[in-house]
Amino acid sequence: MYGDIGTSPLYTLKTVFDPASGLLLQPANIIGIVSLIFWSLVVIVSLKYVTLILRANNHGEGRIMALLALAASSVKDKKRLRHALLLTGVMGAALFYGDGVITPAISVLSAVEGLEVAAPMLQPYVVSVTLIALTALFLMQKHGTAGIGTVFGPVMVLWFVVLAVSGIMNIADSPNILAALNPLIKGIEFCLRHRWLAFVALGAVVLSLTGAGALYADIGHFGSRPIRLTWFGVVFPALALNYLGRGALLLSDPSALQNPFYRLFPSWMLYPMVVLSTIATVIASQAVISGTYSMTKQTMQLGFLPRMNVVYTSDKEIGQIYVLGINWTLLIAVVAAVLGFGSSTALGSAYGIAVTGTMPITTVLTFFLIRYAWNYNWALCAFATLFFFVTDAMFFSANLLKIAEGGWFPLIMGLLMFTVMATWGRGSEMMMHEAHVRAGTTPLKPFLASLMANTPVRVEGTAIFMSPDPNGVPHSLLNNLMHNRVLHEHVVFLTIASDPVPWVEESRRMNLQVLGDGCFQLTVTYGFKDEVDLPAALEKCRNSGLKFDRTTISYFLSRATVVPTPGAGMALWRERLFAIMLHNVGNVAAYLRLPADRVIELGARIEDMILTWSRRE
């Protein structure tokens, strides 16, 4: 959880005082920058995330998609506002994927750059060693992290102890760095004196906040109390002492700017610190990679990404998953980032936008939660939101200055992901509406009454027909009657529903209705973090009167083929993109965990779906 923000000292000060920024390495500037870093940790992390947002858990779960679900639910009666919030949340989720690429690249690269300090002749091999470490990390993902996860905690505790001790040792040499603790004297004075340069410097200062969102994202694993205790008791003191110590080092030895992190340590500790730093950054990268898998699963459950096969790598921890397509896409993008930027300083320009882009979005979503769900005083909500939004906007706008230097990278990645997610969400909604319209023309109960009046041939076994509308006749049933002219002894019309909560209680997971003549209507509801397992859900219906033999079940699924056509709906290129994604969507039988030998798929061709639905709006 703390790996990302815990390894930010590796590159933050070095990026701030990069000669290209124009900020001179002077005592007043050093103290001013350290003051800004310290108070940014206080305001953004301690106040905003740890004190406020950590309370916004969605049934114990965090991350921006959980916050989006809470915010959207709080204004569910205001359709336009809810739609705007959904788009805003999707934009934040899209930017998270940029973070998922840059974090492993900058973290591991900055750690391996310690070789340049320990042995300058190894400098040509820094990028190669980084790529080897990152490739090994991504290759390991399919095996899960259950085995090595037990060492993560002790390693990170050692890391923060080293950060604190090394900082204290250097503070003793230049105690005047402690003036940075006073924001009025040093931090604000620095901003007033430099103005434009101070504004530019904020784009690098924000690197000290990388990983702040992880505190909220992992609330479901640990709970808010342990996260707060660990932050205030271990992580924040260690980070504060380390930044103060590195500021003290630069005051006494300006030449340490070459790598102010590793220059904190005596020469005999350099190689052990390179090893420890690399391990710590790998842990930080692992947290982000796992978070990307989790984000993907949540986004699929909420309907903004096509189905992908999710592999559960642990028998004990449901949160430990692996998504093959995301893993290899991330690896390719990370390798491209390392080769393209070549150094942690260059990557710092790209990293800032990925981090700050989600900050104002989180603030906006939180406003609707605390105002409409928690019913806090309007003035208090407006003041708190304005305070944090202005702070977030300053960091974000400062990073916009670095678009040409690398900020374009996460923006393009975010734009691509937003386009994919928005197109899939819109297309799925429209296709579902079309399915409802078509199914709705043939109501289920009257159809069954007419069917049973002229009893068709009944055969042994159980037929389960997947249906998007519990009240309409599924096309797979009509096609089965048309082609096979038989009806099974037991017939189940099954609808999968999604609830915008992480977990759905077992007590309300299933809704079974007996329709008579051996027919049942079953709705199974899942949250966006639930593990979808249809056969397991069916087993729990036995006590409700639905009895069957697993070996005689036939699952009838419908697969739609969308043919893009010009019209008044989505742009033609978006229709084509949706059609491509739909064609390559993950196997629905595997997603529902259905036995492959018991599945029958029946197709449907949709050409005017987009145009028809749009006109009905």
C-alpha cells in the first residue's frame, strides 16, 4: 500500500532541481521546496485522503470506481447529473491506467540509477537492468503474489526505518533545515518571492504525493483504522524526516544534487541500498499492477470495459487476480516508457499529470457524497471542496506546463482508455436497451401460457436461457423452439444483474420465481468486486425448489453481432470500435464459469440498433 509514496524520495528532489526547471540550488530555495513537500503531505495526504476520503468506503471498498458508484448513487434521481458524474469517474479511471504504466517505470528506474553513484562505469547498463527487473516482475504475475507477499510488509518497514534514520543523521549536520516546518516563513515566502518558478516547481513537488490514492484504494483489505495508524505512526514521520534530511544534505553539499537520495548514505552502504531500493520499488510497482487488475475487474463489472478472462491466483485472497490482456499491455507500455524517456528525471514530467489528473476528480466525486449521501452542511461541503479543488487544480495546472516534455504520454493513454471505456459503456447500454425493446414485444408470462396451451414436446434435463430482461422472452428460447421444436423438462430464465456496490450479500444474491409447468425465473445479482460463478449460484437454489442434475443442464446463450451503420447514434468510427470490441470480447461461458461442454450459443445480427435507440430517446 505504501510502496508508491514510500519510494517517491528516490526522484522527487532531483526532479525539482533539474537544471531545465530554472530553479537555482540556493539555501532559501532548498528550504522553501522542502517546506512545500512537507505541507503537501499534510494537506493532501493527511487531511484529504487519510482524514476525509478514507471515510468514503463503499461497503468496505475503495478506489475511484467505488467512489464513483457512491457518488452516482447519491444523485440517482438526477439523471443528467448522474451521467456527468459517471463520465467524470470514467475519466479518472482512465488516467489511473497511465499511472499504472509510469509508476513501475519511474520507480524501478530511479532505484537502479543508484548504480551510477556506486559505480559510475555501470551507467550504460542502468536501462538494461531496469528492463530485466520489470520484465521479470510482469512474467511473475500469472503465478500470483501469495508466496512472496508475506515478505512485503517487513521489507517496507525496514525501508521506512532506513528513510527515517538516514534523514535524522543529516538533519543533525544542518539543523537549519527545520525552518521548513513553518509554512508561513519558508513555504509561502518561497512562492511569493519566485512566483512563476514556484508555480513550475509545484509540478515536481507533487511527485512526493504519488501513491496517495493507494491508501484509499486498499481500504477493503485492511480497514481505515490500520491505514491511519500506519500513516501517522510510521510512514509520514519517516517521509518527513527523509525529505528534511535530504534538504539538509543539499544545504551542506550542493554537489549531492546528482542523486540526493543515494548521497545520504556512506559509500559502503550504496550497494545494499541499491538492492533495498530496487526491492522496495518492485513492491511499489506490484501494488500498482495489482491495483490495475482490480480496477479492470471493477470497470468490467460496472459495464465500462468488455469482458476479459480473470484468473484468481490465490485460494484464500479473492483480491489476488491476474488479467492476461492487461498484463501484457502494461508490460509493452512500461518498456516503451523506459526506453523512450531513459531516466527517472525525464519520466517525472510525465508522471505528474498521471498523478494530479485524478486528484480534482476525486475531490468532485467526494463533494456529492458528503453533501447528498452524508447530508453535511452545504456551506461546509462547499468550503472543503473549494479548498481541496483549488489545491488540486494548482498541482494539475503546473503539470500541464510539462506536456511537451512528456506530459503528453499519460494524457494520450488516458484519452485512449477513456474513448474505449466510454464507447463500450455507451454501446453496451444501447445494445441492452435494444435487447429489452425486442424482448419486451413478447412478454414472458403470456407467451408461456400460450405455449403450454399447445404443449410442445418435453425432453429430460434442464435448459437455462440467459435473458437481459426478466420479463421478456429471450431470443435463444425462440430460436431453440424454431429449430429444435422441443422444451426441456425444467426451464430457467436467468438474468444477471449488476449492483453498483463492491459486494452483494448472499441473502439478496438470488431472486427466484416459480412460473409453473417446470419453468422458473431467476435473477442473480453481483457487485463489481464479486466473483461471478453461475453454477455455484445455481447450487444454492436447490432449497428453493429448483432441483436439477448438473450433467443434464444445457446453457443457452445469445451472441449479438453489431453491424456499424451511419445514423444518428454514435459516430460511425465509434460504432466500428464497439463492433470490434464486441467481436473480441472474452468468452461469456468462461466469464460465467460455465462448463464448456454444456453451452449452446445462438447468434443475432443487429444493424439498426444504434439508430433505433437514438430516435426513441
